[in-house]
Amino acid sequence: MTTTDSVHLDPARKHDFVFLIEAVDSNPNGDPDNGGIPRTDPVTGQGLITDVAIKRKIRDTVAMINEFEETPGNYIYVESGVALNAQHERAYTEGSATDARAAQTWMCENFFDVRMFGAVMTTGKKDKWAGRVQGPVQIGFARSIDPVTPFDIGITRVTPTRQEDVDAWNKPDPENKNKGKETEMGSKHIVPYGLYKGTGHFSAPLAKKTGVSSRDLATFWRAFTLMFEHDRAAARAGLALRGLYVFTHDDAFGRAPAHELADLIGVTRRGDATARSLDDYQLTVPTELPSGVTLTTLLPQIRPA
């Protein structure tokens, strides 16, 4: 059964979700160990987007929302430019915690990503530890439906980096022996087109331990749908979330295996031509679901088969 009510906001239920990410002339997730080129499976050639990259975008979006709305409890633990030890030590200073258990409770209450994704807070001074939290939200790698073909595009910058190159270029030199660089070359790594499918899971028993609320789930889904909208860059201008489908079980432990539910959202290529747009794919959404499972479609943008 497909639903439009708010069962996907109930932290006392198990949720499994499927998402679709489109990349057009963009680098969805560069590999720092391989010169920043888009990640691929070396055997199948399919593109990959790591869970870490997706959670980073969710964290950044939640932080951005929190700057405007200042919602209590929505600090971000894994934040750029802030030491992790300094973050969990706040439980002992701002939160007046006296031991690791109290510190862990304070961290769960005040940090959105600790409540949702979990954290290992046993680094730094031992008397300032905040324990280990297993988060209820787990996100897997997203994998492209078809193989992708990453390549480099050469780019030219008209402004050189060093002032001495500018000075040398402007200095009279009839024989061009000592000319500096007038321009500089570079490259940009992109995938011409790729449609990626990924899955995620929400555990109600773990959510009970960390104190996740309906408001937290609403914030999570909102951040998920917005995570590419405010993360534009030259190499990420063509990234977009094209689908978000949430399977909700009628109890905390689930009525059907998560992998079977994920397979119910089918994406196949139309014809034999190389895919270069959403119109080249067709989507299969189930009309019948296992007993005790409902489907909430938060973002559909592919034409059903």
C-alpha cells in the first residue's frame, strides 16, 4: 500500500529507503587516492558514491538549516574545522557531565548526527570520553545503474598563480627568452551522465536508545531532499536527487527483509542507447507490498514504466 500520511516520521517503526541520484557533467564523488576522479567499480565500471559523502552532505544541510532556525539539539559533531575531542569534551563543560555515560546522553541530546548516525567518542583524555553510540541510520553506497565513463576536461585559467610570471610576461622581451606564463592549464574530472541507486535503513530499537524524535526524522528527510541544492560547485553543478522512497514497517523490527524491499524499486534503461537523461530510464514502483509495510514516495522524478 502506498501512503501519503506521516508514518515515515514515526521513530518507533523500522524504515528502509531507496534513493536515486543523477549526475550530469559532474563529479558525484571524487576518489582522493586516485587524483580525484569519480569513483568506479573496477570490474563492472559502475559509478560509486560512498556513504561518507552522502552523510557529509546531510550534515552540512542540517547545519545550514540550523543556522536559520536554531533548533535545539541540532549541533553537528563531525564538523569541518572543529576537533572531535573538543566536541565531546563540551559535555563536561557545557553539559556538566561527570562520567562517560552522562556525557554520552548529553551528546545524543545536543548533536543531530550523534543521535542519527552514531559516533565513537573515546579519543582524547580518558576522563573526557563520551562512549560509543551506534546510530539508527545507516546509508549504503550508491551505485550507478549502468557503467559510467569518467574523463578529464582540460581548462585554462587566464590568471597565473605567481606575480613573477605576470611581471615577466609584461616585461619587454623581443626574443621571448624569459617570458612567464600568461595562462595556466588545469583539468576537471566529470561523469557525462550517471543515474545512481542507493539504500538506507532506520532502526527503531537503536533510535530509542539515542532519543530520536519525529522532528529528527522530519529534519533528516528534509535535509536528504535538499542536500544537493546548496552544495553546488563547478564539479557538482549537475547533481540532483531524483527519487526518495521510504518503506515503513508497522513495528520496530520489520515485516520484510530490507534487500527485498529495495529490489521492488526497479530502474531499467529504455532501449540499447547509452543513457544521457532520465527519459532513458523507466521506473517500476510496486503496487502490492508485503503485509505490514507501506510506501511513502517523498520524491518521484522518473516516469513509471
